[in-house]
Amino acid sequence: MDLKDILLKVRKGQIEIDEALEILKYLPFEDLGFAKIDFHRSLRRSVPEVIFCQGKKKEQIVKIVDAMMKKGSNIMGTRASEDVVLELKNITENVQYFKDARIFYIENKRVLKNKGKIAVVCAGTSDIPVAEEAAITAEIFGNKVERLYDVGVAGIHRLFMNLNVLNESNVVIVVAGMEGALASVVAGVIDKPVIAVPTSVGYGANFNGLSALLTMLNSCAGGITVVNIDNGFGAGFAAHLINRLGGIEDEDTLS
């Protein structure tokens, strides 16, 4: 059943509006041969499909972006290089690039803003790229984000001086490499959900983030959810889904 059939059946009273909405959540997608773009993901997940650029050819990314622009979608790409952004500027100047986060963003429609706040806590300066991927993701999805960087356990007083930031947030993302202990410390002193992101930062026995991942998974502090190594995007997305439960700032304008 295509979109026209659905609309005709609604008009004729053959299906109810709520039933049509359920069907529309899974339609349509566009087949580019090398990619199938899910244009209705925002109906199901609250945000449009995001392009993971790593491993894709520049021309493939450009074609995906071009197809999404024709639908008026907001477009976000992760793990994107500056070369990709230069190619995108050939089809639109409306592209922002966040170098540390390796994220590009093209905004074609207004994003609703969530009421609450997300804190992104980063253990060391070397962890900032992953922390920025989480922070920028959350901001693009419509969240207020406050950053606390370089507050790791080697100088834990730096964190404790900023506990008010954590307590004022609805959810806290903790990004740490080395042994990854910062997530346990944060979860032990606040009553908010903590999303832990292990990074691949560290010396040999860090095993490219495995030691931090295992520390976070084995934490004795309750309320910690752990994402994959270096997955700032996944943490930012999860934090957005939690924060949006508190409502949106301009919900009165939607009625």
C-alpha cells in the first residue's frame, strides 16, 4: 500500500487516522542502490536517520544528503572528514561542521527544544573528541548541554567543585579512557541516570578501550548504562531520549 492508497482509504473512512499513522511510520524509504534511506525514522525515533560516514565513499554520502535535502529533512553525519564537508558545499552552503566531534549538520526545519539539561563530563583532554560527539549530537537533537571537561579521577576535586551542574541535569554522560573509573565516581554521588562512554585513550594495557569498558560494565555504582567504545553518538542519542521525557519547551505551540 503506497502513500496515495493510505490517504484515499482515510478519506473514504476505510481506515482510521491512528491506523494510518501506524502504517506511515514504516513508509517510505528511497532505494539508491547502495543505500536505502529511511525517511520516516523521525516518526518512530524522534530524529531523522543519521549518516555514519566512516567507510562510505564521498560520492555516496553526497547522494544520500542530496536525496534527504529534497525531502526537507534535517541531515546529520557522524565520523565525517573535512573532505566530505567540502564536497557537500558543492550542493549546499547550509552545512555546519564540528571538527572535534567529526559531525556535519544541515538544518532544513526547526528542531523542538527539550526542557531539561544534559551534562557531558569528560575525564581528560584526550577524551574530548568522543565527548564532543556526544554533546553535539544531543544539541542537534534539541537539548541544552553543559560540558565539564578534564575532571578525571587524578584530580577528583575538579569534579566535586561542579556537582551543582550534575545535580541540575536530567541525565549525565561520562566519557573516560584509561581505567574508566570516572563513571563510577559520578554515579556514586548523584541521583540521575549516568550513560558511560569508554574511550580508546590509554597505554597498551588499556587494549584500545577494553579496560575502560570492563570497568564501566563492572561498576558497583547503580544506575549506569554503558555504550560501546568511543560511541559518543550513541550516548548523545540515549541521553536525548531520556531528557525528552521531561517535555519540550514549546509544546503549547503544537496544539
